[in-house]
Amino acid sequence: MLYKFKSKNAGDLIMLEPNGRKVLEVIGKEAGPTGIILAEQMPAAIKALQDAITLEESHDESPGADDAQREAEKGDAPGLRQRAMPFIDMLQRNHKAGTDVTWGV
């Protein structure tokens, strides 16, 4: 399953279901088959994503876990920063323009 985020001021953004669900959960939205992020909700959503990225990265650098252990846990998968930055960009563009972002599956 895919999440397809649409807006008037950015190209469509497609995410695999686990990634789309994670991003929506971080911003406090129910990860249903359709939804909307209103322009006035975007600053809080951007802040929530940035905070989650910071938390994830600080966890990755936490003392007590050696580099080999962190790499084994993370594997080759991109972190939240790589997955969320295009979404943050979409939110910033649409907030500036005052338009909403919608999604569908």
C-alpha cells in the first residue's frame, strides 16, 4: 500500500505505507486511507517532525551503544530525516501559500 500526498504548491509525494503511517503518527494524524492537513496545522506538524528527527538522531548517538550495535539495529534503512524532509518541504511550501495537503491510499 502507498500513501500519496497531494497539494497545489508541491508535486505529489508518494510514500510506502509504513513510512507514510510513521510520518502521520508523528504529526498526530490518524493514518487512515484519506485525510487532510490544514494550512494552520502545518507549523505544529513541521515542529513535531523536526523534534522526532532530533530525538531519533540523538538516540543513534547515545553513549553505551557502540557503532557496530547501532549499525546492526539500523541496517541500511534510511532514517526519519531522509524520509521526512521531502514531506517537511511540502508542508513549508503549502503553509507559506496557505493551502492544504491531502492524502489518499
